[in-house]
Amino acid sequence: MNEIKLYRKRFIPNETIFLKDDIILHRDDDVIITKWFVFRPKEEFDHGVSCYYMKKGFKISKFLNDKNELVYYYCDIIDTEYIKEQNSYIFSDLLADVIIYENGFVKVVDLQSLQIV
């Protein structure tokens, strides 16, 4: 079978991005675990690890800085579509997200986007 392709779909802005550089560390019927580097350089973090819980509808990402230190955990609510003919997954970001900082502070983000859709 051909190589697995991963895509991230967002509604704001409306875009679908091929995650061509993500490395799949594990895959089964329930989860996919990847490691990745950011698309656009950021001062506070530059890489991380993500676990897609496809049947449960969320993705947890661990954002790390250039010293491999935890910056925060990021939880996306997602919808997963698998296209068998292309051996590809499209992960649609369903807008509202949760950030959990190392000190335990929790922040819900992107709620304003829900009012637009």
C-alpha cells in the first residue's frame, strides 16, 4: 500500500494543508502519533508530538521549544476522514481548543470563531 498522507483542514482560514514533513511514530485503528516541526518559525516553540484520537474526536499535542522543554499541551477538537483510495487522513479542526500550561493553567481559545461559522 502507498504511503500514508496526513492533512490538516481548517475553516478559519479555509485551508487544507498536506502535513508532508510529519513523521508517523505509531498508527492503529484508534490513534496516530506523529512528531513534527512548525511550518512557520515561532520564538516560543519549534516542534512537538501529536496524538490523534480519531474515534474520540480530539488531538493532543505537546509543544516543545528548541531545548526540548515543554511549552504547553494543546487540545484540538477534530473530525477525522479516512480516504482509503488515497491512504490519507484529513483532520478537520472544529475550532474551539484548549491549552494546558505546565503550571496547570487552562485556557480555552478560538471560541469567537464558533460564532462566525
